[in-house]
Amino acid sequence: MTRGSIVWVNLGDASPPEFGKARPGLVLSNTEANLSLSSVVILPISARPGVIWPLRLALPRISGMKPGFLVLPGIRQVSKARLHDEMGVVEDEFLTEVEQALNAYLGE
């Protein structure tokens, strides 16, 4: 599983305000670690519009995918058993934007 991949993730068994159901997610964890671990770290993607920096970031256009927004407060570790089809991969430049937003959201 490659860092920057967008995959379908089954986020069932969640309680509000957690995201539930199957939805796309962006894989954030390190590609090398993803090879040996049984889980990955993802950011869920929502079709609900609105950029609220640093809480929501608009995804770049991905072929075959509806416009979406990364929901940074939804960051979570999931088992690889919850992952399904890959939908695409974002560019490294966008991952840098995600890291900056995460630093703003999680930092002091």
C-alpha cells in the first residue's frame, strides 16, 4: 500500500462524530511501514463541500472520482482488511499540503 493512494475503506462500526460506512480514504502512513504492518493510517474523504483550513482540504481532481474533501479530524488507523479497491494516487505536492494542514491542526 503506497502513501498517497486513495482507496475504498470500510469505516463501519463507528459512532458519531466518527465517519462510518464505506468511503474513500487517503493513505498517509509511510509506504515502507505499510509493507510490514497489518494496518495503515488514513484520512477519510467526504463529498460534503467546503474547504475549512486546516480541517478540510479539497482533493485534486482524480479521474473517475467525484470531487471530495479530506477530513483531517477523521484521521485514524485501520486494518488492511478494511481496505478495498485503489482509486488513484495524489501527487507529492498535495501530500506536502496535507502535512502542513495536519501540522496546523495537531500542533500547538
